[in-house]
Amino acid sequence: DGGITQSPKYLFRKEGQNVTLSCEQNLNHDAMYWYRQDPGQGLRLIYYSQIVNDFQKGDIAEGYSVSREKKESFPLTVTSAQKNPTAFYLCASSIASSGLHYGYTFGSGTRLTVV
Amino acid sequence: AQKITQTQPGMFVQEKEAVTLDCTYDTSDPSYGLFWYKQPSSGEMIFLIYQGSYDQQNATEGRYSLNFQKARKSANLVISASQLGDSAMYFCAMREGRDSNYQLIWGAGTKLIIKP
């Protein structure tokens, strides 16, 4: 079955360490997105990508970096510059089309904790 | 200005009762789509229902229906005969036709708790 796989499910980061969250999809979707969610809060867009080798900053990109070398993959690196990285991270993908009914398919998320 | 407003941060509802979760939106684009997603405590986001701005009838999917009032710019989610498993966060989202980035704009969510 097609879907989005995020790994790991839980991740612990030490102060000053970079960590990378994986997001892989086999839906043949062009667009991919990374969101951050703090407890009890909504989704905040970190980065998004419409095509391979291209991506744009979202609302809270500082302290994060991404790459899009393959259509299927959109990894997110949480750098040491991100001072408060403890959160739940969701990856999503979508068909990049003008069809309004195309929503997002989400992965199951990664819970990142700074220790 | 907020494009998607969910005014109910939290709601408690008795099991088997119907639930209405509010969502108002703001757009000048005549072409748009509205979505509702459910997020259980496990964290995954589950698509529930979609309504297009040109759809003549309110969308329905099983126990979910969307009360779409275009003139009021409101797209409330109605859950009939609530169940304990309906306890979750619910998010309303909008996609505008003129957005070449094809992004969804999200509301802040409503936390629904079903009481036995």
C-alpha cells in the first residue's frame, strides 16, 4: 500500500547535536511538507518542496534544514541552532495540482525530545 | 488576519450525542476547498471530509457531515452519534485555487472529548 513513512517514531537529541528526521513516500506525490506541532497546538509549517532539488521556507524555518534529492524523500535536519526543538514533527505529501480536492497525506510523526 | 478560525479550543460531549465543531474561513478567492482532519492521541492526521466551494450539496462521509454555509463563510463539521473513539483533536483547513503552492491553511484545532 502507498503511504508516507516517518522514522524514527521517537528521537532524543542532546544539546548542541544535529539530528535528521526521515520522511519517505511512495505515492508519487510531487509536493512534500514538514510541520512542527507543540502540545495542544496546531500545525506550523517549517519547509515545503514542490519539485526535486527545490524547497521553500515556511513560517518557522530557522534552525531547520531540508533536502529534496529524490521525489520520494524529504529529510528534515534539526540543527543545534534550533533552541527549542522538543516537539512532534509531521511530514505530509500532496499531488501538486490545481485540483482543489487534493488534500495532504500524513506520516505518523516523529516525537523529538531534547535530553 | 486568520484565514481559518476554530473558536472552540475544547469541547466535552456525552457519548451518543451529536457534535458540531465550528470553522469559519476568510478568502476572496471564489474557488477553494475545505477539509477536516482528525488527530487522535497517537498523532497521525486522518482525513475526514472535503467540501468544494462550488459543490451544491453538503458533503457527507458516514457519521461525518459538513454544514457548509457559503454566505457566512462557515464549514462546520457535524459528527452524529458520537463514540468514545471520536475523542481527538480536529483541524479545519482550506486550499485556495489561486495558491500556486497548493498549500493547506490550517486552523488551530478543537480538542473533542467524548464522555461515557
